[in-house]
Amino acid sequence: MSIAFWQKLDQTARSITPFGLSLLLVILSVVPTHIPGYAQIAPVLALVSIYHWAIYRPNLLPLFAVFVLGLLQDLLTGTPPGLYILVFLTVYGVVLSQRRFFAGKSFTVYWFGFAVVSLVASVESWVLGSAWNFALLDFNAVTFQYLLSLGIFPIIAWIFLRWQQAFLQQD
């Protein structure tokens, strides 16, 4: 096989890793833990991924991929159809519109931005879920989910930043 084939294969593998890592986070967020009540407050791990890639490499996580991630999140978590599709697309659009602000800033600014964006996403998911059920859902579950997502953010973000430096340098 020619070198060009292997280079093309390498480039393709690198370009699909943001979606692959995001998909892995969607799956990890629904893995049973046998902790009572954990499913209601499990962090939305894919939100970290969507936030990160919308800032640093939106060309590798296009709008359609974000839609697919939202659909899978809805299907795997049993939330109303379209809830996470809308939440993920909203986050992606907002972050994409502000990526010049976030790119190149300190980790504190990067984390604070996630705190604000994920807070809005949490409220949006609560409003949409409440509207779907025609009743106000328990906001405590959304609060704990938000706090867990905020707490796990530095770990996932650190992995993504290292991954990006090692494998996804700008072409």
C-alpha cells in the first residue's frame, strides 16, 4: 500500500476523534453505577466535549455530529425526544459564536465559560423537560447534575487539551 493511503487513513482517524470521544462520553454517562438515584443526577459528559470542540476545532465536530450526539443522549437516557438535541445544538451555537473570546484564554476563563454555558443548558433542559411533562420537574436533580458536570470538567478538559496538542495540531 502506498504512503498516501496511510497518510489519508491517519488524517481520517484524527479528524473523527472528536466525534468518537464525544460518543464515548455519551455512552459513559449512561453506564449503570448501581448508586441509587445517580441516573437522575449523572453529569452530562458530552456537554464538555461539545463545548471544547466548538471552541478549538469546530471543523472536526460539525453541526450534524452534534445533532447525532443529542439524539443518542435522548435515546440512551430516556429523556423526551429532542431535549438533548436542542440543548446540545444551543450550546454548540452559543459557544461557536463566542469562540474567538474563549480561544487562547486561561484555563480559569475556559472553565468559567463552561460554568455559564452549562448553567444555561441545565436550565434549558429543566424548562424543556417540565414543558414536556406539563409539570415542574425537581430542580434539585438539575442542580446536582450541573455541579457534577462542573466538577468533572477539569479532568475531561485536560484530557481533550492534551489529545488536541498531541494528535490534532492545526494543518
